[in-house]
Amino acid sequence: MNLRDEIEAVLRAWDAYEVGRGGAPVIDFDCDPGGSVGEAASDRLGVYRRLVELRSRAVGGVAVRLDADIAYLGALLGERRSLDAYVRATQGCGAAGWSEEYVAERGVEARGALAELGIGWGARTNAELREAEGLLDVREAPDVIREAVDELEPAVREATGCTASYSLTIETVELDVYWAFWLDGAGQDVRLRLNLPNVEFTQTGARQFALHEVLGHGLQSAALTAQAADGDVPWVRLLSVHAPQQVMLEGLAQAWPLFLLPEDEVLITRVRLAYYSQLVLARVHRAINEGTPVGECAEQVKAALPWWSDKAVARCLTDRGADPLHRSYMWAYPAGFDWFVALAEADPATRAAVLRDAYRVPLTPGDLTALWPAGPVIGGPGG
């Protein structure tokens, strides 16, 4: 058994342990569904020691992946690295963030886009944008999402050169967690879950879901599976949200409308607002981890995003400050979003190269920087 296969066997055993005790899964998409599944690990410490032993033999991308696993598992065991050190080990980029001036400029862009639709800035901003997007009964969601996928899939395949097949299952759940929709799966089997308490479904939202979850994460993961099936790829074939490919996955998924639907005014307004919101949340992510009092952090969110409820703010602060998985994973959203927003305005050759590679290899921030050295600092320049 080669080193990569040894690593995957340990990750599968760790995943079975976490899932068996009701915890968050370690594996979010299995790009080698034919891999053997052994017994669950007996405890986290044994897994930690095994990963450290494997790391002593690893180099290159496999070593980078093991660093992420070791850092995340260390956090589950009680280790508390600084935010920058933890994000560098897991997401593969820094956590310097963006200046107040930069965030404010992105806020001005979002307000301007909203104003073009006749929407003001305040407690009802999100509700009014939802109305502009075309409200739908959430029970219509599966059918409308599938229609949007059928419409947009040819454009995504053309942009990426992807020929992989996949099958889509859409389920509804009711969970008291932050997410409104989530995708996971194995091989060509993709599952999209809609969390009904958090979903406000719209016609525009269906197009966003289709691009982000199905044609972003789902088709992309199926494409990576196809690459793994075609040859002995060097990368670990088990995708995890605490690992450094997540910046690319979330960044491109959020930014897809900028590449494919720049004339869709309502959808692009939603993207601009989401981009600004992620930059705001990145500042709060840093603040709560630097010891800023909870009350001050909450006021920062409410001042910048006045439509947010206290419940949403509380969950955000808990996730980013106290939850070992989300303390890492939630940073992937602003870090990746910022880079891919900039890429959407780059020269056509650079855009094409990145989009095609993104559906062939689970690119890390280091890989993205190598593909576009002139691009922005992933994770922010600080200030």
C-alpha cells in the first residue's frame, strides 16, 4: 500500500469514528468510492498519532493535506493555535484579512447595485432583494433547481472542459444549523440537501443554487472522481472542508455568476451583496479570535449587515470563535470569494486556465497563486 492509500485508510477510519458518535463527518466528498472501508478508529488520539507518523514520510501536496488533518484533529483534541497559524495549516492561506477601506469600497458597490434595483439599505434590504429575485414556494425548489441546472450546465461544461457524468438527489431537512443548503456525495452520486428553516426560495436563488452547489461542488467533485478513476493521481481522493482545496471550491462556487451570467442584474446584485457580507464576516472572524468582546463583535455585524437577526449573529460568532471545524472552514468563503471575484476580471487566458484546472485537480491556494502570480493575496493583505 502506498503512502496516499495509507492516509486514505486512516481518514476513512477517523470519519467512521466521528460519524458513529454523531459528530461532523471528516469526508465530505469521496472521489474514490471504491476504496475499502475498514473498522472505525477507536479514539481520536490514536488517529492523531498515526497521522503524525505518516506526515514524517510525506512530501509535496500529500504533506500539505496531512498538515490540515493534523491541525484540525489537534483542535478537536483541545489544541488552540492562533487563527493565522490554524488557517494556514488547514485552508492553506493566511488570515490577515482586508482593510476597513477595502471592505467599505465593496459595500459601496453592493449598495449601488441594490439602488439600481430600487432597493435601499437597512433592515429590509435582504427581504426586498428576495422579492426582486422572484419568491417561490420552497416545495417547488427541487424542480426549479433541476430546471436551472439543465439551463446552465452546458455553459459550465464549456468553460471547464468537463465531460464527467453525475446523478443528482435533492433532499429536504430541518436542522438548527447555519447552512441553507449543503452538498456531499461519492463518485458520480451527488446529494443536495435544502435546510428548510433557512431557505427563502426564489427564482434567482434557483440559478444560484444550480451554479454553486450542483454545477460547482457536485459536477466539480464528479469531475475530480473521473480524473482519479483515469489514473493514479497523487492527491488524497477524500475531500474535506477543513483541507486546503476548500478555498478554491467555495471561491469558484460563489463567483460562478460573474463568469457566466454577468448580464443577470438581479443575480449579480446578490453576488455583490454576498461578497461584501463575506468580507464583513471575515473581519468579525478575526475579531472574535483576537479576543474582542462578543458584544462588540455583534455590533460590528449588525452595523454592517442590518438585516441580520440576533440568532444569525450569535450562530456566526459561535461557529467562527468556538467551533474547531468552522473556525477553519468559514475562512474559505471570503478568502476564495475575493480571489475569484478578481479572477473574473483577469485576462481571458488566465481565467480559462484556472477554470479548466479547477475541474481536474483539487487546487490549493498555493496552486492558485502559481496559476496567477499577479492575483490578489489569498486570505487578504492585512491592514
